[in-house]
Amino acid sequence: MIIFFGIRISHQTIKNWSDKNHEESISNEKFEYSGYYLYDEQFLRLNEVRHYRLTLFDAILNVPILERIVRRRIPKNTKKFILDSTKNKPFICLTTDLFPMYRNVVDEIGVNRQLCIFHLFQTINHKLKVYCRRNKINTKQREHIYENAQELKNCFRQNSTKEAIGQFKQYLQNYMAIPVVLKDFIRKHIINHFHRYVQHLDDENIEKTSNTVENYYRQTNPEKIKKLYKTKNGILTFLDYQMENWTEKTHKNQISL
């Protein structure tokens, strides 16, 4: 038994790793999947060249379904990966972050898409911070801007889609009081995608954030490991073990509940 980056690994496991050949993907075929999925990507470098780790995750079972390493972050690669991951599986809804490329990909596939509420709030906070700093907004004005932003966020914290829409309409009635920085974001983004942020309110199986996948990334591929591997096969071999380990622990926890 040896310890590899804090993980105890047997010599037999290392031998099993070395015997595997992963061309571009690793899969987890142990379950009947729910149809409620999360999608995310992680940047990494292989031999000093930028690559992306693509992951489809089951929101209900809390396990990864498929992972793939690709050279380019383009719609063709993302669409093919999602279709490959969900082949012969139910597909009801996909939760993603706000990256614009995903919208066209998911629309082409033809499934519901839930946009991540956490990333929405994070984007709003970032816009306010930059706006206030650049324009040297005083304390009183800053308080008004952040209070108004809180009203906007509360539109997404309702008990149903109907309530959320009603709250948003009420918020927009006092349009002149909305700060300029928020008006621009509302006009260009929120109005067009509001329905994609509130689908989870009418279906408890829809995950409202993509944070679970980000946590999976933190647990299975920390920064010091991201820089270690030089080939797809090398990183996928390690990630295959991490996938198995995560799945086993998750399954044990579910049984014990």
C-alpha cells in the first residue's frame, strides 16, 4: 500500500490502472440514470497544452455518468459528448452554468435547460462591484443599488414558477428605480432567459445549481494533480479511479441513509 496525493492505493490498483487504455472517455455504467443531469467543464493542461475535461453528472444519484478530455471547447465537441453520454438513457433536464455556447447546444438537442442560480447571483454581484468601483459610487448610492439587486434576486426565491413570474413583473413595474447597471443586464439577459432560471421551482428533481459538479472537480482533480499528467490516457486513468471511488462512497452513503 502506498499513499498517492493523500489517497491510499494498493499496488494491485496501480497495476490495474497501468493495464487500462482510455482513448478519450471514461464511463460509469452502474446505474439506471434519472434523466436529470448536470453538465460542466474543467480547464486543465496536458503537456503544457490547454484541454478541457467534460462531465455529465446525474443530479439525483449524485454520480458522474461520463467524462471526456477534449482539445477544443467548441459546440461540436460539447454536443457530441452530451449525446454520447445520454444515449439510451432518459433525458429530462440539463443544468448548466451561464456560458452562452451551451444555450444553442441544448436547444439543438431539444431538452429543458436549467440555468445555475448560483452563477446568476455571482454574475450580478460581480457587475455591481465593478460598476461601483469604476464610477466611485458613494455609500448611500451603493446601498440603494445593492438593495435593489436583492429585490431582483428575491424574484428567483419563490415557491413556484407562477409566483416567480408574478414577483418579477411587480419588480419591473418600478423600472425607473432600477439602477442602470441592473437595467442593462435585465434587458440583455434576464428577460430572455428568466424561464430557464425558475424551472426547478415546479420540479424538485431539477437541480438549481451546477455546484455539485464543481465540488466533484475539487474532490477528484485538485490543482496539484491537474498539472501532473502529460497525456489523455494518464489523466483519464487517474480520473477513472476517482470516478469509481466517488461512486462507491456515494452508493454506501445512500444505503446507510
